Amino acid sequence: MEEPARKPPARGVYILPNLLTTASLFSGFMGILWAISGQFELCSVAILVSCVFDGLDGKVARLTGTSSDFGVQYDSLCDLVAFGVTPAIMVYQWELSRFGHLGLMASFLLVACGALRLARFNVITKTSNKKFFVGLPIPAQACTVATFYLFAQYLPPAMQAWMPKVCLGMVYVLSFLMVSRVRYASFKEYGLIKAHPFSMMVTAILLFVLVASQPKLLGFVIFAGYILSGIFYTYVILPRRSSLREPSEELSS
């Protein structure tokens, strides 16, 4: 007996993911205004809110079966504003303006590499491994900049004199990682969650409680750990796996 054809979603449903994407864009736009006026904490929060909406629009599109090429392109354009332009203006207004033209070009590099990262993602997304991103995702870069500003409040006064140079180095590193071949976990595959649902639920609850207790302090720690995890996986774990495969292939031949 044949299964009944799946009914296509109502036309009104298609607007839901695009509304969430627009909310992400609006939050990024407000972040730009707050960065220009020197309200960097509000700008940091706006970037984090944009990241939440950016994660929700894709999930809603997949759950409702309303994914489209238009949605993909619109999402990328909004991401460039919310996660490229907004953090670049914020970090320039915050610290990099002290370096003159060098700080200006460093901020622009963040935007340019973000645009290149998004363009490459749109080209290879249909053929790439769904478990990993190639290059640091632009939302992770933006959230790293945002949480670093919140984290900087915990640093001792003696380190504040080094903050402009630290920000300059961080911007160059994040820009390079976005266009690099470093692999980062995408968290789009849920095999581990399905295999150990109770353990993963307990872990998620513990992480939520931990971050909620000190969000300004632990937010940057989590994103910094994510950045280091991709570097460790690409340059330590992958070479070891390939070296283990070569002897086994020689023996089998």
C-alpha cells in the first residue's frame, strides 16, 4: 500500500524562517547603532541575540520543510551585516581606532574574510561534510568578539594597557580562521544525542546552569574553547588518523 503524498506546507509558513532571519538582521543593525554611540555592552548582547535568531531560522526552515535557495541567500546577506559589519565596527570603536589606518584595515579584514567565508559556504554546502564546517563560522567569530568584551571586565587593571594589542591580534587570528581549512564541528548531526539521550540531557543542563551562573565570564571561555577545538582536531587528531590508516592500507594490499 502506497504512502500518501506529503502535503506541502501552507504558503504562510514560508515567511516564518525569513522573519527570524529579519529579526537577526534587525538585532545586528541595533548593534551597529549602539557600537557607534559607545554602548558596547548592548552591542555585544545584540550580536548574541542575532546568533540565537540565526540558529532558529535554519531549524524552523528544516522542521517546517520550507528551506529554499532564496532563504539561504537572504540568510547569508543578513549574517554579513550581523556577524561581519557589527563586530567589526564594535571592535574598531572599542580599541582598534587607536591604531589609525592599521586598526581600520584590521576591522575591514574582519568584514572581508566574513564575506569570503559565507560565499565559500554557499558554494560547497551541498557537497561538504555535514558534521564539520570548513573554516570558523562567522557567527562564532562574532560571538567571540562580543563575549570577549564582556570577559574583559574581569581582567585585572594591569592588563588593560595591553587590550588594544590583544584585540588587534584577535581580529587577525579570527579573520584568518574564517578563510582557513580548519574544521569545526557543526553540531548538525545528532547521532551522539540519539545514542545517549539521558547523558546528553544531563550534560546540557549542567552546562546551562554553569553558564547562567557567570555568563559574562564563561561565555568567552566556551567560544575560545570551540576555536581551539577546531585547531586541535585539524592539526593533531586528523594527522594521527591518516598515519594510522596508511599502515593498515599497506597490510591489506
